[in-house]
Amino acid sequence: MGKITGFMEIERQDPKNAAPQERLKHYHEFVIDLPLEAISQQGARCMDCGIPFCQTGCPVNNIIPDWNDLVYRGLWREGLEKLHSTNNFPEFTGRICPAPCESACVLNINTAPVTIKNIEHTLVDRGWEEGWITPQVPSHKTGKRVAVVGSGPSGLAAAQQLARAGHDVVVFEKNDRAGGLMRYGIPDFKLGKQHIDRRLEQMKAEGVEFRTGVYVGVTLSVPSLMDEFDAVLLTGGSEHPRDLPVPGRELAGVHFAMEFLPQQNRRNAGDQVEQDILATGKHVVVIGGGDTGSDCVGTSLRQGAASVTQFEVMPRPPEQEDKPLVWPQYPLKFRTSSSQEEGCERDWSISTQAFLGKNGHVEELQAVRLEWVKDEKGQMKPQEIQGSTFTLKADLVLLAMGYLHPVHAGLLEQLGVALDARGNVQAAVSNYQTSVTKVFAAGDMRRGQSLVVWAIREGRQAARAVDEFLMGKSYLPR
């Protein structure tokens, strides 16, 4: 611990964002980084707790106190090595993870937590700038071949670990570029795609082969995949969206969020998009208050929407959490994302009843307000408030209500893997093996819709499980 009294002397300092009126003009990242000296001072706030709850709050169990101290002492390269020992892609988590580690920080009990997330992404960004991050080519080859189906954070983490263990790894991606949801789901203003591209180049230099535009179970048969590889790891994500089957759902202008968001990412990459879904000049209603809904808000505003309204079926969270009750868990409390800050109307306890329109296109949304009350079992249940029905102009409706489970048609049906009660691929965290011999599963495909940091954790753990399956033992970290 570099500065014993740092947490008493130094206040939390967060980076600032460019002003909304400026950042709405483009799709680039807009966080204004703090000077390195200021980041070092923030590292000094870490208390080096006897029990580092931040590590248990972090799904990849980052060794946070150690690299906080190293940053404070100016040992940036050593701090990056410590960070990379548990996390393959800190530039991803440092940008798009909600930072449960900060919620678990002991300082968060009665003051502001350490700026763990910002220190993390500054560490890795400096590593790239200084040339400290280079390919780690294995010293030997095992002769074993592993297929990783899906190139999101889980698949990429697993592929990198397996390649470094000496296996020949091939990553299959149905889209034209690798990156999964990070590539074609998360907007560029939250995660610039150059961060993905330079990791892909590193992984290629380490021996990972990427086969894009290959949809396993559709354009590539499952038997041929099984014949070619000694092990198969499924990391395809949870892509079956929750629908809203109300009258008028069939009207043009009502779309899933993932029909809308990838198009803008493709435009930013210079691609031509067919059947454009654009918010320009339209009254947009986003149904769903989570991260995907927020991404729809920010993208719609950048496209020049006439108005953006975001509905959430749940009640408005409290302004502040009850810390003695919830710490060190990630709390439910009122939050405003950068996209929501840019200008949208938000409303809670809203249930959409119907979409109304003319000539086959949506023009209005009909909704009702809800009251959440306890039932006889003490569980909160929604009840419609009589006389609260209202309509709202809506030229474009985006459904961002989450995802139910992975797509079953094609790959999973042909493999015949067992599914759990929620429709996810069934595999235990002890070995990540599915019901089919030599087939493994990790990430959202196994656990359901979750965070990028959970995906990286599962990818790393599954890589060790695959390595043990192939070699009888593994030196990869769990």
C-alpha cells in the first residue's frame, strides 16, 4: 500500500465527458481522460483492505489493490501485467462494464469508491500506447485442434487462452467481422471498434484463425465441424430477444433493438445497409430501460430523432441505495446513462398495450400505468391503474427488453445438447462440458444474458476445462 492515508486525503475524481451538444455530432468515444498524474493519485485512495471485497465483486477477480498500488507508485507496466493476469481484455471491461467492483469497494460504505474502472482502462490504454502489449506466441504446439463457435468476449477470451496453451484454435463467426455483440451491438461511442481490431491482430499473431461469415449449423454442417476438431466450445451468446406480442406488433416501424443497432455500426464501418431503419426526424419510443435501451436512445439522438421516449415496466428505483442493506452487492438505484443524459424522456411502471397505425405503419403507442403491489406471498406484482391509459406518438418503436436464451434452431438442435429450464445450454461451471462428448459451452449461451466481464470469466475458465480435457491437466489459470 503506497499511501496509507490516501483515502482520507484525496477525493474521488472521475473523467469528464464531452458536452452532449458536441458528442451528438459523431459516433466516437467522448470520455476526456484524466492526466496520468491524476490517475496515480486515484490509485493512492485504495485502502489495501484486509479483505478486498472489490476482488470478489469483480467476476474475473481482478487483483485490484495490487495494480492500484503499482499505478500510484508509477509502475505502470507492472500494473498492466497484474491486470492481464486475470483479464484478457481490460480495454473492453474498462469501457462497458458497470463496475460491480466499485460497488463492493470498502470506501463505498460511507464515501466515494476508488475509480477502479477508470484506472483499469487507463492502464491498458497506456500499455498499447507504449508498445507493452505484444503477442504471446506459445513455445510449443500440442497438435490438438479446438473450434470456438462465436467471437464475442467469451469466445475471444477462450480462444486466446487456448492458443497460448499451444492448441490450434479456429474461431467461427457468422457475421463478416469478429467481435460478436461488441462489434454489432454496442455503439461505437461506447466502445470504439479499433480496440477490438488490435486485439484480433494480437490473437492472429498468437496463432488464432478466424473464419468469419461462417454460420455453424446453417452454412457449415455440424458433423463436419465435429469431425475436424478435437473439442468444440460454444460461445455464441444469448440472441433470442424477448418479444412484445400485443395488437399491432406486425406494423412496420416496430423493431427489435438488435435490428436497429447493428445497422449504425455497419454504416460507421463504411458498409452499405439494406432496408435502413433510421430514427431521423421520427418520434422514437424505446421499450426497455437497460443498457440496450440506452444504446438505442444514444443512437437515435445521433441520427436526429424528433423525440426519444424510454419506457420501463419496473418502478423507478430509489435515488440512493440502502448501503448497510446491500453493500457489497451491486445495488438497485436510480442511474442516468450518458445516452439518457443527452436528452430523452424517461417513464417507469409503463405497460404497452398496443401499437396503432395506418397503411401498415406504426403511428402511435397505447400504454397504461402500473402500480406495483405485494401479493399474498409478499412478491411485488404489477396492477393496471384504472383510467391511466394514454397514447403517444411513435413513428419508430424499438424493443429492448432483454434476451431469453440462445437461438436453438440450427447449431444447438443439430448437436442435440441438453438445455436448462431457461433454454440455455446446460453445462456445469466445474468443467463447462455439455451433454455431448467433447462439446463445451460458456458465456451467455450457458449462463444467459449477462455482462461482458462475466463472459470473459467464463471464457477463461472454459479454456482451462478444454485444456484439461485434451491434455489431462492444465496450467492455464482458472
